[in-house]
Amino acid sequence: MKKLLFIAFVLISTFAKAQDTLYSLPEIGGKVFYEFVVDVPGKSKDFIFNAANNWMLNLPYKIKGRIENKDKDQGQILGKIGFKLSTRGNLLTPGAYSFYSCTVQIDCKDNKYRIRLFNMYYGGADFDDKTASSLDDYNEKAKTSKKEFVHQNIYDLNVCFRGISASSMAAITKAAKDDF
């Protein structure tokens, strides 16, 4: 019985910690920053670069994107990604759709690539809207907020940004499997 209670405690603690990481956005130097390194065994830098380029040109449902610079020799693609997300509110401040955008950098090497998401903004109409606000500031305020809907918004953003990275992984992995 003690072993069962101990296992239950460990599982609950692990689940609580996993949830906690979704209720805060990852940072480097006070800036919201996501980075994922993905292994693509047996594939060349050029193959991965072409698959990543194709992913940027054919982003999944309702995600806008544009490539701003690409260097095949260096294996790097730099661009912007944006999407609309309904923020959560409460009875006094209802949620609304906001446009979120970020810079995406994909660095390709033989057998792997790295995707980085940074320079995140929200509230503008599109990528070039100068009225957009920094997500770094929102994240900083959310750390001390006691409002549940603020924490839910951070959770939703985390899911979206991780989902963008996951869609790149799925597209590039699928391309690797389809290559015969």
C-alpha cells in the first residue's frame, strides 16, 4: 500500500511539474525563446533544408508565414510566422482574437536541424504592425498575476508555439520517410 501511495505521489508531482512548465513561457535573458533540436538520421543538410523550406511555404491550417532570408550554403532559413488566437477573458473583460507573430530561424546540418522561435509580438493586425506589443512584457506581468485567465492565455500560447515546432518536425520527418 505504501508503494502504491508513493507511486501515486510521484505521478501527481510529475504531472504538476509538467503543467507548471506550460503555464510559463520559456525565456533566455528575459526574452521569450523556444528552441528545439530534431534528429533526422541519414538525411543530408540539403535534404533537411529543402524540407524545412517546403514546410515554411506550406504552413498548416490558419498559420501565416513568410520567408525573409534563406541561405542554402549555410543551411539557414529566417522568416516570420503568425496566427490568430482567441484569448480567454472573464465576465468583465471578455476574450478577443489577437494576432501573434514571431521570428523563426531554422538551422540545418547533416542528420539534424534546430528551430528557434523568438521576437514574439501580439495585438497587431499582421507581421509589420508597429502597434503590436512584446510578448516578453506580457509574460513578465503574467508571472505575478493572480488571474486564472492570464495563466490560461500563457498555457494556450505555449501549446500553440510548441505546436508550430511540432508541425515542422512532422513535415520534415514525413519528407524523410517519403524519400525512397
